[in-house]
Amino acid sequence: MTLPQLQSLQCSDCPIRHRAVCSRCETDELQMLDTIKYYRSFEAGQPIIWSGDQMNFVGSVVTGIATLTQTMEDGRTQMVGLLLPSDFVGRPGREGAAYDVVATTDVVMCCFRKKPFEDLMLETPHIAHRLLEMTLDELDAAREWMLVLGRKTAREKIASLLAILAQRDVSLSKNAASGEVTFDLKLTREAMADYLGLTLETVSRQMSALKKSGVIVLESKRRVKVPDMRLLIEEAGDDTDGGVVG
Amino acid sequence: MTLPQLQSLQCSDCPIRHRAVCSRCETDELQMLDTIKYYRSFEAGQPIIWSGDQMNFVGSVVTGIATLTQTMEDGRTQMVGLLLPSDFVGRPGREGAAYDVVATTDVVMCCFRKKPFEDLMLETPHIAHRLLEMTLDELDAAREWMLVLGRKTAREKIASLLAILAQRDVSLSKNAASGEVTFDLKLTREAMADYLGLTLETVSRQMSALKKSGVIVLESKRRVKVPDMRLLIEEAGDDTDGGVVG
DNA sequence: CGCCAGCTTGAGGTGCGTCAAGAGGAGTGG
DNA sequence: CCACTCCTCTTGACGCACCTCAAGCTGGCG
């Protein structure tokens, strides 16, 4: 989906219509949103927002992947969120951004200037409620991730990340096969390390280890086949069969 | 504040009136809440909710401290949230609880049955908005904590936790002194370890180390004096002067 | 007084980080 | 077509921060 294609897109035909912050809106509410929305695209590697910056827009990821990261003075960085299509960026009622948002692949966002959006939210409970729901989902995902960061081994961390990415992929592309899944790994080893609280060397080693024990097959460095999801989930140390994650 | 004292408490006199989910309510809205609320108390060590249980109430912590924890099959546990007075428990719109909630000290909660609360929320935007705001704050705190868990050293982790607890204390008891702060550590070494993704031995060692270098003074095992907050925050590795945290 | 939960401290092991060298693949230019 | 560069990724050797196991201390309470 390219930007020119999207510029003329009606909300009713939007690919994230049923999952995004607008998913609960009636047609008249959608028309209101339609009048204040605009699309923006970002190239892979480009920053979308810097931590501390004044935020003058909010919006949804339409296509592509972006990351939320925090950085310490000495350069240590930790990814604190992965933004996939339909995920919301920005916090109504807040001035500055709390984290760096960076496009990992090419990204298209559906944006609203902040003030008009906040005004609209006040008189449109469907939006406010959906946003609350999405925020609660993100909170769950963040807490799930705290267990990964705090208590899992490197191998379990890698398995957890792969399981989440694989399942996201399944749920989007209705690749329904319960056993085997194949997907593109859209993160570099370094990005994976930043997400997992590891170094990129450790990520590489554990990927090799999982490959060696047959849990995953690397069709290329960035394309992963999971012959048996059950096995992967077991490696992740999860009792839940991996549902969760907003 | 004991339970008998609280049972007859008017919302307008409530100690968490200005911070809890009801803080934005007008007097008539408060009266509505008053009619459906009830108090419950839990002894230190008691579970408040088990993960997976049906949740039939939501509520606010009035006094005491509770913890949100996740546990893996093999017993590894990670604390994913610390509930202090005014914090909200439960998620409107969800069936089951996602985490174990345990009272760390004696706890008194102001509860609402879930269904009536959800109904009231639909017609009371002040509550819904405040809840969104509080959820965003929690999300920020969770993400802040992801950096702690993923990238900080044991010493920095301890310092981060102490800094948060100290600052919470200051903001409640208007202990305004910018330099020196003293507070009760209401967590065991083990609970601290669960929060920080460490073992209790490492917590103990790093507490001793911080004591030895004069960053903290232990008036007793559970009472901590911070002679200079600046120093503590520096040890935590934070560039932010510790504002944050809802 | 003895008991027990919570805490401290030590000695030794290990998982992951650090540092360093090199392999693979994509793009550019001759 | 090769030569060259740049970037990502892999692999190895080594060290350290933190975990594990174990012993002993402290203070509150019967």
C-alpha cells in the first residue's frame, strides 16, 4: 500500500478499520475523523518522534513497523514497545513524547492534529473507550514483557519474541496452520537485542542454538520457519499457549 | 486508618479523593459512586485476586501496599506492578484477572461491583477519562521499568527502586526537603528481588554496598534514610531527575 | 529462653557481556 | 565480469556480574 494510494483512501476502506482507535465509530463519527485526518509516510530508519519533543499529532500505524525506545545517557537502549499496523501513537492529554519512535520498515501513518483529536474525543465516547481498551492491552503486553526481561534466560527470550512475531503474523495473514508457520523477521539482530535486553552477539548465538536444535529453520537470515509452534512456545517457557499480546 | 473508621467514610473526606479514579467527579457523580461502593480489608500476605479468576469487582487501594505478580510454571516470579494508595485494580471490560494481586501490608480497598461500575462509567465521562489517564500513567511506569529490568545493573536497579519509593513518599507526606528523605521500606528483600529481576542475596549485597558508599543510611533493616536524593538518582543512572512514575 | 522468618555474608560456578576476527550478501563502480 | 566497500551477522576466547549453595546473624514473639 503506497502513500499515493492511501492519500485518497476513505476510512471505510482502510486496512486497519476494524482494529484501530476508530474501530468502534459509527459512519457519522467516521466522517468527522475523515475530515481531520491526513497521511504521512516515513522511510525505514527515519525517526517519527523524538523523546521530549512537543507532540502536535497523534495517529495510527497503517502499514509497516515502528519501535518505541528509551536511551540512557551512556548509550544503553531498551525497546519498550513494538508498533504494528493499527497500533496507536501519542497520548491525548500529554504535552511531550516520552520515548523515541523510529520507523523500522517504511511506515505509513494516519495522523490527526492533537488538539482537534482531543476535542473530538470529548464528544465521541466510542473513540475514548476504544483508546482505553487499546491502552489496557498495551499495558498487558508491557507487563508480559517485564516477565521476559526480568526472569527469562537468553534462549527463552529469543523464543518468546519469535513466538509473538509468528503469532502476530498468523493472526494477520490467516496462515491458519496450527503446526507450521513461516514469517519474515523484520528486525535486525541489534533491534532484537534492544527489545530483549541482550547483546546482538547473544541474540545471534541463541538463534544458532535454536536452529541447531531444530526449533526453528532459517530459510535466510531474516526468514524464519517454525516447524512446530508448540515446541517454540515450550522453549519460551510460557504456560499460556501464547494467546495474549494486543 | 482502620476498617471501622472507613466503613462510614464519606467520599468527600476520603484520603485518596484527589488522586483516585474518582478525582474528577462532581459532587453528584460522587454521590452515585457513594451508593455502590463498599470497603474491604485484606491482611498482610493475603491474596486479593488470583490470576485467571473471574473478577467481579474493581476498586482503589485506600491504604497499604499490594503487588501485581506473574509466576512461571517452575516458580520464577516477576512483580509487574506495585499498587500504592489511590492506584486502581481491575480492568473494566475484561473478564478474568491477568495477574496475582497480593496484599504486602494490611490493605484497605474501596470496591465497586464490576457491572454497576461499568454501567456508571458509560454515563460518566469524568470517570472514563480519569481511568484512561491513570492507565497511561501506569503504561509509562511499566515502560520505565522495562528499561530498569533490561539494561540496568544490580546496583542501578536497587537505586531506581529506592528512588521511586522515596519520591512516592515525599509526594504523599509533603516531606518537602529537597535533599534528605527518610522512609519505611515496606517490601522484604525477596519482594524487592522479584520486582527487580534479581535474587534476594544480590539485593542484600547491593543494599550493603549502597550503605557502605554512603548513598543510603539504614536506620534499621526496613527504614532507609537518603541523605542526598541527587546522589541516589545519579546511582540509578537516570538522566530525568526522577519525575515520572504515576 | 528457644524458635523462626528475614537478612547478611562468603565461596564458587556460570550465563551472558566484551572484545575481536572474519564470513556472507547487497550495492557501486570499473 | 570482478573488485571493493559497507553493513549485518556469526563465531570464538575470555572475563565479570550475578546466581547458587551454604552457613551464620538478628530481632521479634511465644
